[in-house]
Amino acid sequence: MSTAAPLSFAPAGAHSAYDYAVLDVFAEQPLQGNALGVFTDARGLTTGEMQAIAREMNLSETTFILPREQPIERDRGVQVRIFTVREELPFAGHPTLGTATWLYLNHPIFAGGQTITLDLAAGRIPVTFDAEQTGLGIFGRMRQADPTFGRVHDREAVAQALGLNVADLDPELPIETVSTGVPFCIVPLRSLEVAARLAVPQHAAQRYLAGSDAKFFFCMARANPASGAGWHNRMQFYNGEDPATGSASGCAIAYLVRHGAERGGTPVVFEQGVEMDRPSRIHVQASSTGTRIENVFVGGRTIPIATGRLFLP
């Protein structure tokens, strides 16, 4: 292990510096899961600068914490904005869990607290942390908004958009849009073999999504029981493939409970990112009351991996 002092420099022409952290979310070990960039004090940045920084980070998402007065944060939560390389999102799962974990470790008021609430564009999302933490990183779980269910999609049209055959789709489950903040088209696949060869043609996928009520596709297959997971999932989108998609995972467990593929109130483990060598473990649960699906929880382990400083002119 190197004991050299960390480098500290400001390039010529730099007038502003912004500290950031990188955390691996839904990871069981470092360098697994979905990496997240967190800018820990983004006051002074414009929306355009945040978007440009997210492109520079080139991660699935980058978040920007906007500290406020302590009474406001106690009442309304910590304000956070979430960006992909292309756009701002009102909500996303691994950025919510990862940012809340950074706050759990570092916030002047909330550090070590059982519940930390993020004030996102989609609303206030509470994240809870186990009182006793064991193993690597920090385990937490977020309660997502109650799901809304949208369109049931034509199987042939979706298969074409995904570069698949209709026979590749699960014949027993519908293809349906679900949202807990971001709408996903949930696509159950027939087998792990289909999931392994998934290569979504993005031009066709984006054309289909543009005319639908969903923003992204989320594909699922029943996992190998030896993996310890119930479902094996993949999410390919305009920035490549996502190693772990917490927002879609909330939608997916709500969908599975609604259609009787999982029992309400029972914990389930999703695996994702396996094909990318970024294995992720996502712990999910949802309950049902009559026809209503509620109490959607998505959790996992977050491991801090790096810190840095970004300079702007």
C-alpha cells in the first residue's frame, strides 16, 4: 500500500473547486455494483455545469448535494439533484441510496442517523440504515413511492424493439409499464439464456420508447437458484448497460407482486450487472392490500471507493 501524500493542485485558470466522492452501490465487494459520483457541495453550479460534469464523470448517474440551513434540512430533507450523461432525472435508485450513504457517513447533523431523507425532484425519499452495520460498507434501504401501473405492451412490438423473438419472452407474464418515480417497461424473459444474449438495438428501442409511456426497458429472467437470487435482471440504455438499477428494481418487485410471481411482504434478491463483471445484489420487497401495491423497499450495500476534486474556470 502506498503511503505517498495525496497530490494537491489547481490547474491554471481554475477559480472554483468542487469535492466529490465515488461509491459502489449495491456492491458486496469494492469495484462491484454500480459506481456513483457524489458532488458533496454543489452550491454555485448551474444546471448546465452539473450536466457537463455528469458527462465528464461518465457514470450511469452523478448526484449533486445542495446544502441548506439546518432547520430546512431537518424539516424537508437534503436537497439532491440527479443527472445521467444526457439528462436530469427526478428520481433514480442507486443515486438515492448511494448519496444517502455518503450523508450517513459525513453529514454534520444526520451522520449515523437511522433515517436520512433526500429531497429530490420527484419528492421526499427516506433511506433507513441498520442500527448495527456488519461487513463491508453500509447497508441501507429506501422506501420508494407507491407504484403506478401503465400500459400493457404488445409482445411482438417489444420483441422487435429489443432485438428478440416473441418466443424469447415469458409466455405467462405481461409486458407492463410501472413507475415509482421513473416509468420502466418491465419485460419478463423466458430464460437466463435469453438474458445472456440480450443486445438491445438502441435506435429501435429509443424509437419505441418515444411513442410509449415508458422511459426505459428493464428485462428480467428467473435466476439460477444456486445464485441465491430470485431474478436475474438487465437494463441496457442510451449510455450502455446499467450494473444496478434501483428505481427499476422497485418497479419490478411491485410488478411481480401484482402478478403473483412473488409473494407480497416477502424479501427477494435481484442480481444485475453479472454480464458486465460488475455484479450487484439488490434487496427488494413490496406488499399488497387487495389490488393495491405499496410499501416498496429497495436496499443494498454501498462501499465508498474514492474521493477527488474537480476544478472549473
